[in-house]
Amino acid sequence: MPETIPIERLGEAVREAYPELEAVGASARDPVYLVGGAVRDLLLGRGRADVDLVVEGDPERLAADLGVLPYANHDRFGTLKLELDGHEVDIATARSESYPEPGALPVVEPGASL
């Protein structure tokens, strides 16, 4: 079983597992957060996972500031995919979601904060 990482070491573990995120931190004009499985897997000592970011702003502007073009853009949901240093990165705008009925696609309201 892998060794878990104490929360105090999470920042160091992120820098080691995802060095490409240094460019995100240096380029971002708005707060950006690493979320999802990447955080869970680091805490559980599993190493690298898919990179999911949430930005409290425009993901397209973040991509432009990074100097990369998204290869998938889902305006309806405020999300995009891009490649950063050879790694796929999903970026979503901070948002609230509601579901008009079970199984329906979400109605997305951008502009939320974490």
C-alpha cells in the first residue's frame, strides 16, 4: 500500500508530481486551484493523476496567458482542455450548477468563487 502524504506536505507533493503547474501559477491573473483526483491521489500516495484546474475567471484567458491553445472548448460548461508540457490539463471556470431534472445536463452559471 502506498504511503499517504500528510496535508502539510501537499504543496511540495504537487510541485514534485506536477512541475508544469509552476507555469500556471506564474501566468494566472486569477486564483487557480488544483482539484479532483489529482489532489486525492497525491494525498493517498498514488502519484500523478489527471490534472483538473478551476479558475476564478476565464479559462480561455488563462490558456492565452500560458501561450497555449485549447484543443477542446466547451463554452456551454465553461471548460476547456489543453496540453501543457506534454500533459493534458482540464480547466473549468468556477461556477454553480443546477440540474432541471435527473440525468439532464447542468445549467451552468459562471462567476462563482471557491
